[in-house]
Amino acid sequence: MSVSTNPTKLYEGKAKVIYTTSEPEILLATYKDDATAFNAQKRGSIAGKGNINCTISSHLFRYLEAHGIKTHFIDTPTDNQMRVRAVKIIPIEVVVRNIAAGSLCQQTGLPLGTELKSPLVDFYYKSDELGDPLLTRDRILLMEIATPGQIETITNLALQVNRLLQEFFRRCDIILVDFKLEFGLDAQQQILLADEISPDTCRLWDSSQTDANLRVLDKDRFRRDLGNVEGAYQEVLQRVLKAVSS
Ligand code: TMP
Ligand code: ASP
């Protein structure tokens, strides 16, 4: 039996399509312009988003790798394609928050923009069917989604990534409000940072703007119909490119 080397679609998510490659340990992630919010109840498209998010993510993964964080990133054969190490995604969305926004405000009543004394790490169950519910450590253990050691490793990595990304975005005159990470296990059961890091998965505020709407440089522009979505994504890209070239 001959082994096909043609890429086969392995999985299609809301923002990316994952293809197999001729090498079983390497996958190809193609970033899409499609945008969704509120568990895909709101759908649209952001022109150029696939290229922009792939490029921003690739620079952030390179930066994190250079600072000792193991990621799935390999390289970018084209502007919207990323070769990644194959991992089994741990179905937890790990959210790190520095400033209160989004669901934290809705669920706690904390005013938007409240600076948190220390970063908050929240876990959500990655399940569209269940609407990505908030998890507790005990629920993760109950459902056998991760072991105690894996929860500890993921938490420490998320906090380390937060420190590094805060520092990086400071150089871009951007405040890192919060962001979502996903981790996966490679064939050796090693935990790698996976998925993407982009204006789709981070809240990014322009530090030179005080206006609550004008400062938004991320997917909240799409979620909340603030307009100029493409412009905001382009702005983040330009600032990231400037930061990595200086
Ligand atoms: P939240 O305030 O809606 O919980 O979002 C927290 C952060 O996680 C925010 O930066 C956006 C990001 N996020 C995702 O990347 N994917 C999601 O499905 C959700 C709900 C949030
Ligand atoms: N991932 C969300 C969705 O399911 C979008 C978001 O709010 O980031 O549509």
C-alpha cells in the first residue's frame, strides 16, 4: 500500500484548518479570515486576518521559544500557513487576566479596567457543545482532563508566558489585558504551547488611548461592533513587526 503524501484535512476549527503532511509528527495549520464570537452565534470575516494572525503568532512563538518556552511552532511556509509539531490538544482554554474585562466583569461585577493585584488564571472546558464552561481544578481532575502535575505545569507556563508577553507588548505600546492559551502533548508526553496568540485570542489595548472604545486593538472590535476591525489587526501587526526588528 502506498502512503499518500498529499495534505489531508485533519480538522477544521473556527479560525484554522489543520492538514496532515508527509511527516506524521508535523501538521500544517492554515489560518482563516473567518471570525466568530459568542460560541459562533456571531459570524463574519475580517479581511487579511489569516495572514495577520499567522504572522503575529509566528513572531510571538519565536520570541517565547527564545525565552525558554516550548511551543508547537516550526515555521511559516506562506503568510497564512504555519508548520507545527503534532500534539494532542488538552481540552482546556487557559485564560490569564491582568485587567478585568469580558466575562470576568460579567460574572463578578468588577468594573471594566480594574487592575488585578496579581494575574488570574482561569480554566475553561474546550467544548463548543457545552459552551466552554468555567472549570475548577477539582472538575478537571474529576473529568480526568489533566493530571495534578499537568495542571501545575500549565499554570506555571501560563504565568511565565504572561510575564514575557506583557514585556513584549509593552515595547509595542500595548497593554496586555488578558489572553487565552492552549497546550498539547507531543508523542513524548511533553507539554507544548499550541494554537495561536493573536488579536483573536488576546485583549490588547493601545496604551496611548484612554477612550474605552478607541483603545481596543483586538477581536472585541468585532464582538462589540466597534468598527475598523481590520485596521486594529493591521496596527497590532505593524507594532509587532517594529518590535521584532528593533
Ligand atoms: P472572556 O473574557 O470572554 O472570558 O475572554 C478572555 C480572553 O480569552 C480574551 O482575551 C479572549 C480570549 N478568548 C478566546 O481566545 N477564545 C474564546 O472562545 C473566548 C471566550 C475567549
Ligand atoms: N471562540 C469564540 C467562538 O466560539 C469566539 C470568541 O469570543 O473569541 O465563537
